[in-house]
Amino acid sequence: MMIEFTMCFISTQIFKKRNLQTTPKSSFSCTDQTQSRCSTSLSNKCTPKSIHSDLNIPQIRKLIGSDFNKIIELDRQTWKSTFWSEQSYLEELQRPLTDFIGAFCESELIGILCLWTILDEGHITNLIVHPQYRRIGIGTKLVNEIITKYAQSRSLNVIMLEVRQSNFSAIRLYSSCKFTIMSIRKHYYDNPQEDAILLSLHL
């Protein structure tokens, strides 16, 4: 028997009540290969090779209002049109129970991750890595940052998320970080319609 996730249901209902232009659902465009526990021009110093060889790159920090344009640009580079509405991103930057972090190479935003907190549960709602910076561990570093820093500061007992059933790279990424598959949510995604895999990590 499949296990239903109260957290995922609550998260979806909160977004629906906001009456936004687009109802956000968890998005994972990262196709990283595991390297740890778990089309605009870019700076010449910010190359996949330089990031792969420098443990201090990328710099990961919490995103703020002044990062908004970079967030929208990264979203559009990944999805061709914004996966979330601009209003959704603005609200996530302001919500006290959201940890919205970004990976930077110098001033370039190359990855984002959004984590909700509801009571003692965390829910990853968005993870994007710049198309030119995939398969070098950026997504893994963002997930590890959430696990080791933000989940601890929020006293979370579990982190959960959904991914498309066909997104094998994301499933491998989260599995490498000790997330486990719990159940299937039928017809969760649209365009195209697809089931969602529900994963969780107990801390």
C-alpha cells in the first residue's frame, strides 16, 4: 500500500490558496553526477572546469531581493518560460519559513534551491542548475547545504520532495544523499502529464 505524504498535500494546498499566475510544483532540472555525500555569457573564470577543480566554488548563500532578476533569468534559461510565476519567486524571497539558497561563481547565479519549513518537516520545492553547469556537483552541493545547515537550524526531522517519474538523474542525486522513495503521486505533473515520485530523508 502506498504511503500518502501529509507534507506534500499541505504544500500544494498552500500554493493553491495564493491564487498565483502559475501553481508551482516541485521542479528539478539538475542532472548532476554524484560527487559528495550525497544562454547568457558567463565570466571567463566561471567555467565548469574551474568549478570542478576549486572546492571553494561555488559560493552558496541565502538569496535576497536583489537576486530576483538573476533568479528569473536562470529559470528562463532552464525552462524557456518561467516554471514558477515571478510573483511566486518574490513571495519565496520574503517568506520567513522559506530557505531560498543560490550557488554563485563570482557574481553569476548558477543554481538555486528552495526549501519550505512546516513544523518539523522540510519540503524542497525547486532545484535548478544552469544548463552549462550540470554534471559537476552543483545540485549535490545545494542539497548538502540544506541538509547540513538549514535543516539543522530549523530543527527538521524530515525533508521531502517530488520529482517526475522520468527524471532518473534527479532520483539518483537524491538517492545518493540518502533520500528514499516512499510512494507515487498519480498525475501530479502537467505538460506533459506524469506521475511524481515522493522521496524523503529522515534526519
